[in-house]
Amino acid sequence: MRTRSRGHAVILLGLVVLLAFGCRRADELREATEYRPLRFQTGPAMDIEAVLTNGSISIRGEVGRTETEITAILVASGRSLDRAQRRVEDLDISLTQQGERIEIRFEPPKEAETWSELPTARFEILTSDRGALHVEATDGSVRVVGIDGEVSILAEGGEVDVRQVSGTLEVQAATAPFGSRR
């Protein structure tokens, strides 16, 4: 009788371990990521305007660069990997150029069921170190490094990090920490 009880205990323990480590929770979200690289020809002066909701932007100026390289990194989640992949593929970003002006826009669709399902966009930008820069971001962080010129940042609900910027700097940040280093 004792052996039989031990056998049941081992089987029960095995099932507990399998359930704890082998199965995922029904409410667990899967995540899909998509990279969309773009290049724009720019002169020695550029003007970048970014209007984002639930996104972030990182802009780095490089000496002698004559083109602006933008990588949009889009992330969406869903109850299955298939659903997450469809959602990330359906995300719409707007990137346009008119002369020296580049405009970036991202606003996630309103169809997310929960806050954790709200898609995000991260933009990584390499551009000339000289020019004008205007960034507006809502619920996302802004990072600017190595720009010589006019920099204007309006951020609501996200961090602002500015480093190695010379020229005119205007920052308006609501409910967000602000960091600046030379």
C-alpha cells in the first residue's frame, strides 16, 4: 500500500511541475517586432518633426552625414504570436520628406483591449549634426545627442534626455523627468 501512495505522489508532483513550467497562462500576451529602415537625402541643415503617441524617439547627430537614416521599430502584442504579427504588420507610420523637412507620425490604433496590448513605435534616427530639430511626443521618451543648431522638444508623459547639444535649446516636459549633460 505504501508503494502505491508513493507512486501517486510522484505522479502528482510531476503534473504540478508540468503545469507550472510547461504551460503558459491563457491571458499571457505574445509580442511581435518589425523593423522598417528608411533613408532620406538631406543637406547640411535639416528639420525633423516627430509627433508620437506611445512611442519613443532617439536622434543622434553625426558630423559630415548627408543623409538621414530612420529605423522604425514597431512592437505589437496579442493573445497568440499570429495575432501579434498581424497587428504589427497593420501598424501605420507616416514618414514624409519635403525638401529638408522630415515628418514622422505614429499614433497606435484604438482597438487595443488592454493597456498592455497597446502597440508602440521606437524611432532611431541618425542625421547631420547641424540643423533644426522639432520633436513632439506624448507618452514616449525623447533622446537627442550631438546636434548643433535649434532644438525644440515638447514631451508629455515621457522622459527627455538631451546631451551634447549646442545652439538654441527649448524643452517643455509635462510630468516627465528631464536630464541634460554637456
